[in-house]
Amino acid sequence: MSSILFRYAARKSAAGGGGPNFRQALCYSLSLLDGSTVGALSAGAKPEFSNNQLLRHFSRFSRLASSSDFPREIARPCGLNLRFAGRISTLSNKENRGQGEEPLKAEVSWVDLYLPRYVRPYAKLARLDKPIGTWLLAWPCMWSISMAAQPGNLPDIKMMTLFGCGALLLRGAGCTVNDLLDRDIDTKVERTRLRPIASGLLTPFQGLCFLGSQLLLGLGILLQLNDYSKILGASSLLLVFSYPLMKRFTFWPQAYLGLTFNWGALLGWSAIRGSLDPAIVLPLYASGVFWTLVYDTIYAHQDKEDDLKVGVKSTALRFGDSTKLWITGFGIACVSSLAVSGFNADLGKLVSL
């Protein structure tokens, strides 16, 4: 399996199915990714790649091929596409342990498969290929809008739709701000070094222009809310723009993310009622902050080694081996705060269920 990529290229070239330059194109693209392979490939040898190395090559190649200045004849060499990369299976756990490698899955999403090349870097900058963040931002909004509905009435569907679109745009804008401010750090972290700005697929100026377009669309949504909510919504931008800097100064950036990501718990209520009811929305907001501390602390553990190298901070580093105890406490606080909010909103029977 380790030389499957080379054999595939040779077979396609011999059959004429990949065009006369297919093998050269493949060699060139791989040499861009790993300079140690160019000599063996040009000499006609069959270099030994593990499955994980192959997937790393394709993950990098997919990002390089998204660049507008990447040669088209190399980016699409008659048949070799990202679907092939997506079908490469990982090594068995036994083989991985023998080679000292961690299992790796191909990073191929609908963005790689279906969007035009020039759109892909922007889609990935907004994390459209990873929608879970949008859902995490939207849920507190939906909780608040639902709780603000008059007894016996369904939540305002129009308002939920507006907030859903707003969550998509604000999450994309937040990721863009994060990548602009962290571009020097991202190049040193394994998980983030291939992000569009860190990898050079987009320039900082292009990122700023994209950020402006997202904020402009978000403004269109904000202007449809009442005056109180316009001010409340605009004030969240201070959190959005300052969050990426927190990891440089405190071990609690996840708490700051919680304050940012759950602002919709306040905004959703005010969009329906025209003001805030602190007894209801503050416990709801706190519940969301504790919830964020749970999932983002777990998420931060994958970057611990790189974070130590580059000197940034996180709750994963702060808690260390006590992480389970901390997130258990945050989980209890999340549920308790949610119950208090529901009780204060006269949802006693529903909360007990």
C-alpha cells in the first residue's frame, strides 16, 4: 500500500489515461510538498510512503491546488482528484504503532469537491467546511429566542432564521479575525499551519477584504432588529476582535470565548422582548459560558504540545491532569445555571422534565 500512489501514476501514464505529463505533474506536486521525494521520483524509483504520509501529501496538495496561481495542468492532471485521496484508507492500528505514527484521516470536505478553486480558500477561512462552530454559536440564540416566546406560542421562525444566518456570518468573521491575528503562530502549529492565510493561499489584505464583506452582510441582519438589540449586537464586536489575543495573556482564553460565543443568549431575548430580564438571561448566558469551557477545553488538548512551543496559553495547559475534574464541575454549573434560568422564566415543569 505504501507505493500505491506511484503505481497508480505509472499505470495511468502507461495506459495513456493520464496524459503524457501525468507522471511529471505528480512528481512535481509531491516535490512541492516534500523535497526529499524529488530525487527518487525523478530517478524512476518507487519511494515508500506510509498511508499517513500519502494523506498528508494529499491534504497539503488540496490546499496548494486551491491557489489561483497553481498550474492548472498540475492541479487537475486527468483523473487524479480529491475523491481518490479521500478513498485512501489509513494503516491498521497495529501497523501505525509499528511505525510510530498516529492514524490520520484525509482532510477532504465538500468545499474541496464542489466549490470553484478560487472560492475554496475563502470558504475554509470562514470554516464553512467545519460547520460545528456555527451550530455552537447558534444554539444559545435559539435557546433565548425560544424562552422569550409568549406562553403558548411557537418561537419566532423569522427571528430564528435571521439569527441562524447571523451565526454563520459572525462565526466566519471571527475565524477570519483569528487567522489574521494568529498567522505567525498558526505556521508553527501542526493543526493550523495549512490555514489559508498561514499557508499563503490568501494574503492578509485579501483576508481583510473578506472580513469586511462578512461584517457588511452581518450589519444588514443587525439593522432588522430593534434599537436596543442593535446596540447590544454591535457591542459584541469588541469580544470578537479581542478574543484571539487572549491566549497570549491568560490561561483562560476558553472562558473569554464563552463570553463571545454565547452573546446570542442575551441578544435573542432582547430581539423578542425589546430589553433584557437579568434574572432569566444572565443564568442562561452563564450556562452557555460553562458549556463552552467544557467543549473548548477538550478541544484545546490536541494543541498542548504546540502551544507550549510557541508560548500561548489555554485551559488545557492550566488544568493539566485535573482536566476531568474541572470539566465535570463546569458541566454541573452549566446544567444548574440552565435550570435557574428556566425556573425564573416560569418553565418549572419543563425544566424538571
